[in-house]
Amino acid sequence: MLTNADFLALEGTAGNFTATINMRPRYIDADACTACGLCTQYCPKHHVDPYNEGLAITRPIHIDYAQAVPATYYIDPSSCLFLQHETCQICVPVCQSHAINFKQQPEERKLQIGAVILSPGFGKIDPKTLEKFSYGKHPDVVTAFEFERMTTASGPFLGEVKCFSDGRHPKRMAFIQCVGSRDIGCNNGYCSSVCCMYAIKEALVTKEHDPEVDITIFYIDIRTQGKDFDAARERAEAIGIKFVRAKVADVTPWENRLQLTYATLDGQHKFEPFDMVVLSVGLESPKDAQKIADITKIDLNKYDFCATNGFNPLQTSQEGIVVAGAFQGPKDIPESVTQSSAAASLTAASLKKVRGKGVELKIYPEEQVVAEGDEARIGVFVCHCGINISSVVDVASVANYAGDMKNVTYYTENLYSCSQDAQEVIKKKIKEHKLNRVVIAACSPRTHEPLFQETLRDAGLNRNLFEMVNIRDQCSWVHAGEPELATIKSKDLVRMAVSKARHIQSLPEQTVPVTPKALIIGAGVAGMTAALNLAEQGFESVLIEKGESIGGNLKNLHHTLAGDEVQSHLKTLVTKVNGSKNIDVICNAELVQTAGFIGNFSSVIASGHGKTKVEQTFDHGVIIVATGGREHRPDKYLLGKSKKVVTQQELEKQLAGKAKTRAPGSIVMIQCAGSRGDDLNYCSKVCCNHALKNILKVKEINPESQIIVLYRDMRTYGFAEDAYLEARKMGVVFIPYEVDRKPEVTEKGGKVQVRFFDSIMQEEMVMNPDLVALSVGIVPDDTDTLSKLLKLPVTANKFFLEAHVKLRPVELSVSGVYVCGLAHGPKPVDETIVQAQAAAAKAAIPLVKGHVTVDPIVSSVEQDKCIGCGLCTSLCPYGAIVMQKVDGKRKAETVSASCKACGICAAHCPTFAISMGGFTNEQLISQIEAFGATGDR
Amino acid sequence: MGKAMKNREGAVMVLGGGIAGIQAALDLTELGFYVYLVEKSPAVGGVMAQLDKTFPTNDCSL
Amino acid sequence: MADQEFNPSILGFLCNWCCYAAADAAGVSRFQYPPNMRTLRVMCTGRIDPAFVLRALAEGADGIFSGG
């Protein structure tokens, strides 16, 4: 990790680049800094805090936030008194670990690398664009980024929303959408794709703080097209957040408030006062985009984002350089995370030959045997954490208290238990005093347990012979005003931990070998892409398809919005898949049964029909679910009843044909036909773009064609907004309709008639178009069967539910099973391809490793005590306990690789036959007993 | 992430240590490659570290 | 007892992933709360056997907190 570093140059070619990096000095020795924060307290100079969007003041010597990685302070040279004026240096003697070093110089480093991933993020909209909204002129006009820091509980205002002008709580708030996006004025024609979501989020959070506040969101289109995003918008509406479709012309100060001037769709101009205005500012291309492009010679698009192609969405114009995240186009967190995994898999494929060569494996000393009967020799280390703990808790008294306890062989205090030298001390003391249990009273095990466990392993102790006591985060920090009680609490917690430590045992490090093969279900673009990527990384897969041939929905598509030919791409893809040695394609096939767990699945695949039907069994290590989806066919608007009513997909096919009349002279398109609260409860994400690409095609073939689009929100997010603008310039008419006033389609004497309310003219309209095209939405292909077969959860809308919506978007809750494509949720082809590459990356991880490690804190069943009742099996949320016949009797057994250590089984076992590693009944009871034994403190 | 070696084979540079860069770096290490995560600011985390909660579940983002 | 402040002794079972994390976060944000609770970390509140609760009450707890 190279922070505070500038990218200066890149030479060479794919597989063999040399990058030049300039490391700017931090003026603090990272190895010595313990992040105690003393220096910031003593530093006399103020520094505007960019982490808090300038809403707070920090010091030149600081850390952005407590959890920052690396947890090393740094000195911002722009305001440091010494670096600017050669005075002060107060921090130098203050630092107890002598970490401050003003002699540090910039250092240039050359990196030998095989590939580059560009993920520089996004930039900020120029404040000039915001001036017409009085930003910078009136303190109560803030950007959404500033407002985010304001609503943050750990932010500078502790989550309190107040006006900067006079500190009052705002009663009326306005959010203005599309500030700096969809705005030709500032040359940002694109949609930033995230602002609608964060505005709704911030409005909801504000309402949580103060239910009385009146919030209005002024918007052009609400673009909550992501998976389950519409539901949040509905929730916002339900709790009284107002959505007004209007363009805000300006914001002017008016007494102590702000006046908004806006124009609604029906042409009315309105004025309304607000206490506070939040600008939903868009995402700009990164500030140094041009510089990166100059160094790497990649192409940028007209908005200075990285230029890529829809069928290879992350490949830049330079071989060996891929892009991920907002630099590829504005996007939200899950999509950035997905792209990053995809970028990793592309890079891994291109560097397959040198995989594993740059990584060193660490070798641990042989583990000392600690048998159950051995006398416990416990070492207790109590940490000062600089002054974080010792300024409140009497550390010496806690350590002495521990020293008096039974089995405590050694005790001491550390200034910083986590520092490098403290690790050496701990190792030394373990050997010196033959310690076989270690208790460290310091900060949180959630952050530091792995570090200390590593030290134990280095000292030849099993890492589970360790217990941590949290006397900082959950004691000194939260009882700062009650030092005596905090000391008593620390003693109690140490006593409980020592008591538990007497009973802790070594747990074996378990690893399970992996069958280096994948099963991919569904051979649409998602499944094919995933299989090809895995093949390029050197792994075999079995690709099964329930249809006659591979290709999926791509077979129904002809061109993309960007104008690329779909069929020729499909042909290449199919040829590659069929030609790959690593891919075994089985059509007319379905999954019948799967047993096993991550690394060791075994599946039965049935293929063929009738007499030719065969069943084959495959062993494989991972599963990628790419079962896809299909066009929804609503029983509405005469679809299927009138020849003049077609779906967008049918229109696309017609347009790709040769018929002279393929682009009719007048078309009415109806968006959300069946979607968004109609038959389907969600937005299908692709239909607006689908309509637009057909519109542009019709106009290309027949420029005279008159097209009217009836829509609810045009969701042409990202760069697709350009196409929307182009269509409007061509004279296509877009008219929004309300969900309670849907258009009606009737047929009389072979003529189709559309009746709708024109919200712009404010009158009822009747049209007789040559054709009605419906944007019908996407439904998943049968997910029920697979969901039962593999124990995979699905959403209310029958799409597979990912393990974590933001951070694990392609993993499913069952380890070793990944999802991509329409089975996960509606999405366009480019996003499907990226998601498939991401799924391939995640699936390749266990395949590359060759084994899966199992955290030792898992459940285990004592077979003698098990009565085979099966309660545990029925309760386990992860399918990690199975019933097996042992000598003719039903016995439970843990599948360690699937166990998540929740302990539900152990808590419910009627015969106490199940034990949790590290959390046994014996250990917990002794901890509870120690809780009660308050006598001797 | 292992210790730095000179001229190591199979190293990748990830430019930008926001959520995208971090995820790419983590996945690449797991896939058997050495990663240089190059970030211009003093800490990794990017914009996501500034966010309070995330849409639509309003989970904490840190 | 009548004029004495009630100062209960509470045992808290905290789930490692949520409530224990939240308690850490409270510390990071320096939220102050009364020091009456002693915490016992579990990997999930599902681990809590009702017998643990009874045992804690028998050991003198005035209240049990379970957070997950």
C-alpha cells in the first residue's frame, strides 16, 4: 500500500510495465506512529478539514478519521507552521514514540508491474455551476456531500441538522436534483446515476432525526433503477417526503430563508421559501483524468471519463490497462465493487503465467502442544494505548489485580500492545514464562485479534489460546467521566477473560482441498462470459444450458444503444466457448441434485429428452448461477391480441429485418408496461434505454416517423442520457403519465387507439398510431427450483439475493456459490458482462488457492451424546449441520467449511452434544461465574 | 500483503484507493498476485469512508 | 435501599457482528453511558442458551442485555 503517492509515469508494454511513483513525505514514521492522537491535541495551528467537507477544523498534523488505513497520522505541509515558516515543532517532543520526522524527503519509486487497474474515482462539480443556487453566497445552501457529513452521527455535528446561518433546526428543506448533471450548461450531459439514491437516503435519515421536518425533492426524473431501489423511493413517499417534478431556475436569499423559483411541467412558475437547500451535485470525471490519460495513453470519452466498449466494458484502449469504478462512468458502490472484482479477473487472466510468483508464503514455527490436562499458564498484558486507556483506567491496578488471579503466571503493562516492539515482548514472554494462554486487555478484538493471534503463531502457540478484553472502545472511551467505575469494570472484564482463558483449548487449523472446476448454470451472455474468463485463468468449467443452444437473450438482441452489432459479437462469443478446451458445454440440461460444500460439490446433471436422457455426475469446487431472465408478457394494452401492439424486443427484431414498412410512420411507446407496481413490483432498468435505441433506429431508417413516448421517469442513466437528448432534438415527444392515470389502448376496425392524459397540455389526448410498442420489463427465469436445490435465498421479486448488497454483490449466502446476470436482477448487457467477470473472479479465488481454510471457531458434535433428533439441522441457517447414519443411528455432523460459528445449534441441542470452538458451554459458564464473583476486586 | 521484493513477477498496480481500488486489490491478492495500491491521499477509503449510511438499506458504510 | 440510587449489575451478551461492533462504534464516537454492564462476546446471539441467562441471574445479575 503506497499512500500519499503520485503517479508520475508509465513505460513499457502489457506484462512488463514500469511505473514511477512519487511518495510524498508524511513527516511521520509510519512504523513508529501508534495513532494516539496526542500530536493533534498539541498542534497549535488550525487546518480546514477536507474529510468533513470543510465543515470542521482539524490541525495540520492529524488523521482523517479514527478508522483510517494506514492508521498513521500525517502532517499536511500546506498549513504546518514548521514546514511553512520553520517555527513551532511542538509535536516533536510531544510524541512519545518519537515518530515525527521533519527530515523526510519525497522519494521516487519504480514499480515493475505486469498490469494496471485504474480506479481513481470521481471528481467534484465546479462550484461555479452551483452559484445560481446561491451556493457560496448563502450558508444554508449546501452540497449533498457536505450534508452527508452533517447527518453523520460521528461527524462534526454529531448528526444534528442545523442551518449554518443561525444554528436553527430547519423546518422546510429542499433537495435540488441534477445539479451539475444532465446539464449542457456545464458540459455534463450525462446522468450521474447516484444522486437520486443519495438524496432519498439523506432525506430519509433527516426524517429519522426529526420527523417534523418538511422535505421536498425537486427532480426531472427519479432514477431509482437499481435492484430494490424503487422500494426505498416508495418508503420515502410513504413517510411524507414530497417529490415535485420541476426544474429549479434559481435560489435567492429571502430574509433569513431561501426562495426557490421553479417551473413545473404544465408551464407554471412558482416560488417557495425553504430554510435549507441541499444540492444533489453530480459526479465529475476525476480531476486528474487528463493527466492519467497522458501518462497511460488511454482514450477518454467526451466527458473525460475512461472510454470503453459495451462488450468489453472495463478494457481501456491500452492493452494491460483496465478500469474500474466511477472513472469508467458515474456509478454507485455495488457496481464499483462489481467492476473491481471484474477488473481483477481480467488482470488475473492476462497475467495467468506469473500467478503466485510474486507472493511469498509465510512459514510459522512448529506449534507447541497444549494438552487439555496441562496446567494453564496465563499471561496478561494490559495496554495503556498511549493515554487512551490510562487517562481513565488505572492500568497498573488492573494489571496487579490480574496478577493475583489463579493461573496467571505473568502480567505486565504495555504502552502500546499493538506496536511492533510489543509483539516482540509478547513473544519473548511467552517463551520465557512458558505461557500457554494469553489475555490482552486493550482495544477491540474486532480490529486487533488477528494481529495478536499472528504473534501467538509466531511464538509457536495455537492462535485460539488467546482472549482479548476490550477496555478501550467499551470502557475508557465511554466512561471518561467515571475513572473509578471504569477501573472496576476493567477488572471485572479481565477477571471474566482470565476465567474463560483457563478453559480455552487449541483448535486445529482446518483446510479442505478444492476441486479446481466450476459448474456454471445458464449459458447466456453471463454464463458464457464467466466460463470464458475462468478458462482464461486456466480453470475448467461445466456450462449447462436448459435450452437447445447457448446464447440466451443475446439471440433476441440486434444492436446496442451505442450502435454495436450484437449478433456478430454473440457469434464470436459462441465460437470461443465451443472452441475452449476448458469449457464443457451441455445443452438441454438441468441440475438435478447438488451435495457438498465450497471446494467439494458434487452435482447430478440430467440432459437430453425422453429415451436419450442421461444423468452425469460432476465434482466441482464452485457454482456460478447465471440462469438469466426473460421478457415479461403482460396481459395488458392488447399485447398478444392486436398485431399493432408489440414489445420493444419484437420491434427491435422488426427493425433488424428487411421489410420496407419496418419503421412505421407513427409510433406510441408505453414505458413501464407491467413494471413498477403493475404486474411487477420493480423497475426493470433496461426498458428506457431499450426504447431509446429503437427510437434512434426508427429515426435512422425513417426520419419522418413521429414517435410519442409515454413514461413515468425516463431512466437513461449514465451516458445513455446523451441518446435521450438526441431523441428529443429529433422531435420525439416524451410525455410523463401518473401511475393512477395510465394510458389506455383499444382497437376498433383494425385501428389501434391510444388514449392518455397529456400532463404538459393538461388535456386528454387520443391518437391512432401505426404501432404501439410496449416496454415490458424483465422477469427472472424460474429461480424457485434452484433456490430450493442449493438453499439460496431469493428476494420478494424472485431474483437471487446476494450476500451483501453493497460489498458482496456477486456472492450468495452459501459459500462457493456466485450469481451474475439477470438471475441477480434486471440489467443491460454491459453490466451483465462485468458482473459475470466479477463472479468469475470470486469463483476463481478458492480455485487458485487449491484449498479453503476454515475458521476454527466452528461447531462440532460429540457423537456419543447426539440422540439424532435433528433439531440442529432444521435450525442451522447455513445448511452446515447434516444428519448421517453412524452404525445405523442418526447422528448430526458439522460441515466445517459451511459453518459460520453462530452457535444456534449449540444453544438448542437438548443433550449438550454440540460444542462451539472458542465458545464452549464450559468457557461461557466460567465467564458468567466470574462475572458474579465480584468479591475480591 | 507480504513484503516488498525487487522486480517481482506478476505484480499489478492499482491506481486509486477508494472502494473500487481496495476491492480490486483484495481480489487480486486472493487470486495470487502482488498488488501495489497507489493512493494520492494519506489514507485509503476514498469517498465511501465519508458516507454515513448507504442506500437503500441505510447500512453503516464504514 | 429506598434512598440509595439503583445501581444494577448487568451482563450483556453481544453479537460479534452487530451489537459488539456497535459498542465499539459508540466508543470511537466517544458516546458516554453508565458503566453498569459487563460484556460477554458471542459470535451470534443464537449462541445464547437460556441456561446462560438463568445462570447469570443466579450469579447476581440484576439484568441481562442481549444485543444482536
